[in-house]
Amino acid sequence: MEKLKIRQRWMSLPWGVITLVIFLVLLVVGVISEVKHPDERPSVHLVIPAFALYGYVVLALLVNWRTTVVQPDGLSVSVWPLWVRPPRSLARDEIRHCFFRNVAIYDEGTLLESYYAAGVEAVDGQQIEFSAPHDTLEAAFGAANQIADVLNRKPGQERIEVREVGQIPERMEIMSTILLMVFWLALFLAAIFLGVVWESRIWLQGSRRRPCRRRRYHWQWKMRLAMLQKHGGWRL
């Protein structure tokens, strides 16, 4: 049985480089702050867990690849080697059609990025992109046709067509994306909480090691008075 394998970068390299530069700048600032102000509170320990998680995401942007395996029985899409989301798979009977579309990203009316993508849409509304970014519509259309050709080699099944779809995903795909974002947000909140707990423990340990100033002064006066009494003098 013929199998088609497509391997692409998970994210375009410029986005990974941008996040890496931000990560390195923040890392340098944190190291300088810790060296110059080691006793300052709150310290960098407060953000170390969240910063480590951010570093994991940056590394995933740089090294992860998206691998799509297509067979007449269906397809699967996985992102590896670092885990960022569960693998996705669809049986052939669950596929409504293959698609291609234009994706345009704007910021306050300014076009930041525009590219074409190819994927498959399930009967329940899931949309799985397996090939992006493409510079031209023809390239994305060709990638979608390539997948459809493999899926249509299973005998006795209705033919899977290739269609153009809009940029806005179906409701099912939007919910899937929101759940994934909530998961990562929960991880970052947990990392922040861990940093707060770590910082609190460090502060408590430091306060226990440092004697109270009032007790220290009281002890010093008692020692001075004892020495004066011993030598018979009361001048301070």
C-alpha cells in the first residue's frame, strides 16, 4: 500500500529567530540583575520557572518539524521532537475534502505575513494543515491534490475533492485551538505559581538565618554592660 510522507518545519525560521533573540535578551538582563543585586527582593527566582517554559517553547519553534503520513486509509500529522500538541489523525471515512487557502496576518491594517496552506477538513469540522507556508496558490493547490490522489486510491470509496476554503476555521477547529491555548496558559500560570513559592521559601530561609536587629543590639548592650561591671567602670 502506497504511503506519502511530507516533512516540513513546524514554524517558519524567522519567527523562531525572533523569539530566540527575545529569550537571550531577557536571559542577559536576568543574569546581570542577579549578579548586581543578589539580595534584592523579589529576585529572579520568581520568574525562572516561567522563563524555563518559555525557553522550551523557543526551542520547539527552532527545532520542531511537522510530519504528515498519508495512506489510502487516512492520514496522521505529528509535531516532533519536542511535544507542543497531541498528534492528529483522521481515517479516510472522516475526511470531508482536502483544501487550500490563503492566510493573511494583519496588525492595525498592516499586512505582516501572507502565505498559502494546504490541509484536510473532517466531517466534524476539524481542519488539519499539513503543508504550509506556500508562496503561491498553485503550490498549495498542488499539495492538496497530492494528498487527495493518495486518499482516492482506496477502492470502493467516494472520491475526495479539493476545495478552496476561507481563512477563518470552522467552529470545531476554533474550539480545538482555544483548548490548546488554555492548556499552555495553564502551564505558564503553574510555572508562575511555582516561582512565587520558590521565592517565598528563599525569603523565609534568609530571614531565619539573619538574626533580628533588635535582638542583636540587645545582646551587644548586655555584653558591654557585663564587661563594664567586670572592670568596675560604668562609662559607655
